[in-house]
Amino acid sequence: MNVLGVYFPAWLVSSVVGLVTAYAVVWWMGQRPGERALAQSGLLFCSLTVIVGLLVWWIFFSSF
């Protein structure tokens, strides 16, 4: 992927998007009083990062 003249591999872009998205979801869940304990779970953060990263790679960079 070409970003400002520098080529980044697709897996790097996908993992950064997954990390940012997972952080946003966990932060949003932490603001809700009933879901605060779930949002503090490291397993949830890691799982969301992997799932979103793989989905982004599969949808945008995989040639079906």
C-alpha cells in the first residue's frame, strides 16, 4: 500500500487499523457503567484486535 510515497505491507496497515478500532471499542465500552468490567479485560482487547485486523486484511487486501 502506497502512503505518501512509502510502501507499507498490507498486514501492517491491517494490524494498525485493528489496534485503533479495538482501542476505540474498549474505550467506548469503558464509558458505559454496566460494561466497565468487560472493557477492562485484556482478552477482549486482544481478541478484537485480531478479529478486526484479519477482517480488514481479508476485505481490502485479499484477492478473493
